[in-house]
Amino acid sequence: MSRRLGRLLVVLAGVLALLAPAVPASAHVGGEAAGSDFDGQVMAVTPELPGVSVRVLQFGDELELVNASDTEVLVPGYSGEPYLRIGADGVWRNVHSPATWINLDRYGRTSLPASADSDATPEWQQVSTRPEYVWHDHRTHWMSEGVLPPQVAADPGREHVVAEWVVPVRHGGVEAEVAGVLTWSPPPAPWVVWPPVVALLVLAVAAGLVARSPRLLGSLLAVGALAALWHALTTPEPSVTTGSHTGAVVSALMPAAATLLCAVLGLRAAWRGQGAMTGLLAVVTGWLLLVQGLPDVDVLWSANVLSAGPDAPARIAVALLATLGVGLVPGGIAAVRRFRDTGGAPAGVPAPGRAAAGTA
């Protein structure tokens, strides 16, 4: 048994070493947060611009414009000065536009250089060779860090429209407006989120620490693997400047597949009564679950979730990943220690296939 555990540990260590660079990328793409109480949406582009698509990212923090037409799109800055040109030859940004510098920071906390002048003749600098661009447009999101909008602070128990915003654009000779809305929603109540999280954490530790059979521990591995697969398959579409949706899903599926493999082996070992093997696989699975779920843990206390699927299953999946990840590591270690010298059964319980003393 010890030799088999050692060989399996070496194999799993090699797998984890190969997956280590890819695992952090499995977190739902989009930037700094997977959850937020704010949310932004583009409501309309008026008039419609053929070949031009606009959407908000990161709950309103960023604006993305893709111009697949042959006509250039001009985006003005906050004083109406030329800011961006997005066309077939790529993206050009006016270095004299104050927006060029203000938009470098999420909250506009950037000192303007002396050359920033909305009245100066534009000086265009190419920033991309593709007809697509993502930037912080401060008209689309809430700008006061750590301060709630007044209407939210006055009544935080219900949803509010924080702002209705407009970003003007010019498509060739056509003047158009991108209109959107920024909303705020109350986060989930703590009493809804934390009791199940604590209960699941206790269950995962107890499955290895006190359970008479490794089967409960093996079952929790299967639950965690299903959560990892759902989490990977509902990876949201990244910005066009980051990569394709298919590539993001494939990247997320790599650690999810490793988790599934460990869970299958762990479940098989559990049903065969191999408690020490189940415990070892629980430790590895717990680590994989934790690394996949931890970057997105803010969805547990946020109203909106960055996911290609419904919010509720996405929030549950992250809760399972993070909680089982934390609980299975100590639970697995406890199971290895308890079952290692008994062939799968804890002290005082006959191992499967082994006759009790005095009955042979």
C-alpha cells in the first residue's frame, strides 16, 4: 500500500507541475473581479451601424468596440476632442486627448502631461493593428471608489438605476450614440450564503477525520468535479483583445479535467475501501478545486456574477469549489493517516475482505 501511494503521489505531482501555469488562467476571465453589485449594459446604438458592435465588460468598467466595417469609427473624448480612430488599419489614439491619460486608470487618478490639450491638433499613435479596442470609459461606470451612489446609500435594500449614459461616436459621416445603463443591486444576504458554506466545510473535514468509510469523502470528490466542469463550461466570453471564447473555455477545462480524473480515481478507491488512496486523491483534488474557485470567490457576496450561465448555479459552483477545496485538503490528510495502516478501514473496523480476529 505504501509503495502504491508513493508511485501515485509521484505521478500526480508531475501532473500538477504541468498544470500549474494553466490553473490560474482557469478563473473566469474578465479582469479583477468575478462579481459586483454594479452592472452595466448597452441598451442601443442609434442609428444602427452595420459591422460595428459595442458592449460593456467587467460590470460596466470597460467599453469594447469592434469595427468590422470598411468605414472608420471616431470616438471623441470627454471634451468632444478626437480620442480614438478604429478602422480597418487598426486603432489610433490621440496622444493630445486628455481622455488618453484619464482612461489609463479605473478611477481617472492620472496626472495629465503638459501635452494633454483638447484644443491641440491631434497626434495619432497606433495602439493596435486590429479594428477593435477596449478602454475605461468613465461615462459607463461609478467613479467614487468605496462610496455608494446617494440613492443606493439611502435605500440599499432594492435595485437602483445609478446612471443612464451616452457615448457619442461617428461612423464615417454618420453621427451615432451608444446608450446604456448602469444599475446597482443588493448583494445576497449573509445568512443565505455562509451557513451552507460552513456546513459543507465541516462535512468535508469530517468525511476524512471521523467517517467510518471513505465513501463519503469519495462522493465529495465527485461533487467537486461536477462543480469544476460547470465552472469551466460557463466561462464568460473574454474581450476581443484577450482571446476567443473557445480558447478561454479550453483553458478552463484543463484543470477541470484534471480534477475529474482525480475524482474518478478517488471515487473508485473509496468504493473499494482504499481509504488512504482516497485521502491522497482528496488532497490533490482539494488543491485543484481551491485554485479554480478562489479567484472567483467574490461572487459569494456580490449581486452579479461574471458567467456565461445563470447567476445562481455559477455562485453555487464557486461555493463548492472554494469550500470543498479548503475542506478536502485537511480531510484528505486525516483520511490518509487514519486508513493508511488498516487497509482502508479505521481502527476497530475490519477491512473489506479481511476476516475479523478469531473468526477464521
